[in-house]
Amino acid sequence: MQPNPKRSTKKIILYLLLTIVVVGEIFLLLPSNYYIRRALMHFHPKIDQYTIFENRVVKAEDPHPWQFAPNVDSKQISPEYAPDFKKYETVAFVVIQHDKIILEQYWNNYTPLSLSNSFSMSKSVISLLIGCAITDGYIKSVDQPVHDFLPEWTSFQGKTLTIKDLLTMSAGVDWDESYNSLLSKTTEAYYGKDLKKLVSTEKLIEKPGVRFNYQSGVTQMLAFLLQKATDKSISDYASEKLWTPIQAEEDALWSLDHKNGNEKAYCCFNTNARDFARLGQLVLNKGVWDGEQVVDSDYIREATTPATWLKFTRRLQPGETTSGATVPCTFYGYQFWLLNYQGLKVINMRGMLGQYILVIPALDAVIVRLGKKRDNDYNVEQEYPKDIEIWLKAGIDAINKQ
């Protein structure tokens, strides 16, 4: 009797499917693949994903509401900007000038109380906390060696690794910053459950304090240093030194790597657009809030001054095929980005999906934009995503119409 080809094919397909299921089940049971399981389950990070993590509360213990300019309720962005706001899935846009909200608009069921992940804007929060720790005497200065707090981090090629090297993203470690790779350290940091173990695997691979290389693991290292220096959790110290003094209206949430664990300090500070704006206003005020010096003004000045002594290999220009030129780092300070827009200095905090706090000292203004997408194209001279220009134009337009 001849075998039935169709039946044989069905058996082969069945065996293959069964094999895939069994292998998949074994894979999912492996503890080392915990973060991979979560990454495959949740895919790309999202702005409202704090619900999948454990969180620690950053308490707002002296809330005071913003003042509003007249007729804010009737004001909206100019129609010419609406297509781009929609294209990049904007959910919140707030413009502050002279300490008052002059424009506030929300989309996609977001409200003034809706939480959004800061993503890398939280790096600037860590920088501000370092400034507070220096004032408090927990840290001597930004030139203090990292190994005073984290003995495993010493020196490389005869140069001591300092806190300034971490602040300026020039630590010279081997952290893989790729957001799109399942196997990168950044993906493991986001979806994994042991940040301390992960950061401890970083190795110094080049002389620190020489080359700018943006790495989230470096900010996480700063956070562990800050915890060691203050003997407090990042959230508790942030509540005491920042969130309460700047009179945030709502408690914030800082996502953790596991229950009772460590804050994902390089990302994952969750709050609303109004309270994000307070961080920008604090920087605009040179560290002062309601007459009180919250962060030392000299530290704010240093933090928002570019680290031009560092080298940086810029992105390729359109049409270029060889590696970019090595240029001075003119766009980054102590975990703050810097750019010049139409003659205006703009201090900015930014997150990977288009979260921005844009501080414009010459206009006494702060612009906050939250959303789900940003431009993939960059201004290669100043190292910023080009969609920033949209939010600046729209914000400055609102200011000019005051």
C-alpha cells in the first residue's frame, strides 16, 4: 500500500509545530531569558507602560497649582502645525512663559493628570539630584572619583574615572545603547529585573573623559553612586530635594527593576505634562523655586554648558558614505542636551519617543511636548531629532501671539 503524500505532509507540519511549541516552552522557562520574554511580550517600549513594572512613589508633599494666563481655555496650536502633531502622535503640549501656562492642549484621551514615561528625560533629573547631593555634602564635587562610592570602578589607561565623566557621557564603557536590538544591554535594563548586576558587567574599554558616547548604563551608574552617597532611594531623595520643593501637583512614579528594587534611573520617571514643566522652570530659574535655592545655580550653569573638551564622531550627512567627522561636543552638558535654534539657546531634556522639555532662557519660556513618536532624521551638526523644530516653532508661535 502506497503512503498518502497529503497525510505525510500533514504529519510533518504537525511535528514541526509541536517542536516549535516544545522549544518555545523550554525557552520561556529559562530564568536567564526573563527580560527577553518580557520584551517579546510587550515589544517596543510605550509611554504608558509604567503599569507593567513595579513603581516607587516620588511624593509631592507641598503641591501648588500653576498660574494661567488669561483665556488659556480658548487657545490652541495654530492649524498649520496640526498635521505634524498628529503624525508624531502628540498627546500633550504645554507652553509656559513668565511662570504661567499660556497654552495647554491634549489629544488621544490624555488629560492634565495623565502619566507619561519620561524615558531619557529622567537622566536630567539624576543630574539635578547630583547637584543637590554636592550641596548637601554627600559628594565633594563632580571631580570626585567614582571608586570612592563604587570601588569596582577605578581607572583606565592611567586616568581616573570621575563623576564628571559619567555626567558628560564620556565614561568609556562597553554599554550597547541599541534600542532596537533584543540582545542589547538597554533592552535588558528596561525589561530585566537586576540593574545592579547588569551595570556591574560594564567594562572600561577606553580612556574616560575623552569621547562623548551616549550610554544609558552610565546614568544608571550615577544613580547607584547617588544611592551609595545619600543612603536613600532615588525616589525618596528626589521627593525630598526636587519634587516637594518645586511644589509638584501630583505624586510621580519611578519604575523599578523588581519589587522593592532599584529605580530605572536612566528612564522611567512617570508624571504629567504640567509637572514635567516644573523641571524646565527650575532650570530656567537657575535652580530657584519660589525664592528658595533648590539646586545650586553654579551647578545649573555647568550642567547646561557644553562639554566641548570631548570629541564626538558626528552622524553622516545625507549622501555621505564614509564615517562622520570627529568634532567637539557642542550639544551636551551634564545629562542635558543643548542646541541653538534661530539664535536662541535651548536647553533640553529628551526621551526616545519624543518626550521633550525645552527651556528657552531668552524668552523666559518652557515648552513640554509628550507623544509616541519622534523623527528618525537628525540635525547632524547639533545632534537633535528634527521634530524638535516643530515643537519649538509651535511654542514660539504661541508665545508671539501673547
